[in-house]
Amino acid sequence: MDLPSQIQTRLDALGVRAADVEERFVRGSGAGGQKINKTSSTVWLQHRPTGIEARCQRERSQAANREIAWAELVAKLETRVRAAAQVRRDAFEQARRRNRPTSYGQKQRKRPTDDLTVGH
């Protein structure tokens, strides 16, 4: 089964291969009576390298649940990539602030305390 083009585009942008995702169709759970207990319309996806999972049983249709589950999985992967990028940016910014030279104002604020300690 092929993925919708927009989901495939998002996967390509992340550098994730669809072959790395395990896809299973399982029986649903919860309210819904006999129908939910007999049919395997629930879709369960797992991205093997990261262990991220997505599961969907919202719709009666397996195809609709599959598309929703793929969209959720891609969203979770994008969130993970964004978080990693933010950590790198924060580390760079922290190093930049730590290594910048002392400003004139900071030197002026420091000076009175230095004069008091020298005089004693």
C-alpha cells in the first residue's frame, strides 16, 4: 500500500524511510460492541530506530485509520527533530553568552566592589 503524497513528502524531509516503520492491523478495544471486537481496523505503527509509536482506531475504516496513524507518527518524529535542533541552538547560544567579552556597563558595576576589597 502506498502512502499519501503529503505524508511521503514529510517523511522524505525528515530522512525517514517507510521501510523503517513496522505497520500492524490489530483488533480495537473499548466501546463499539461486536464490530470493534471482530475487525482489525486499528492501525499500530512503530518507527523501529527511535521506538516512537502511533496507534489509531478513531474511524471504522482501516484505510482512514492508517492515514491518521501515519500523520500522527510523522508529527511525533517532526517534534523530536525540532526538539533536538532546539537543544543544539540552546547549547550554542549558552556558549556564545559565556565566552563573550565583559561589557563596559558590567565593568562599571563590578568596579565599586573591587575597590572595597582592595582597601582592607
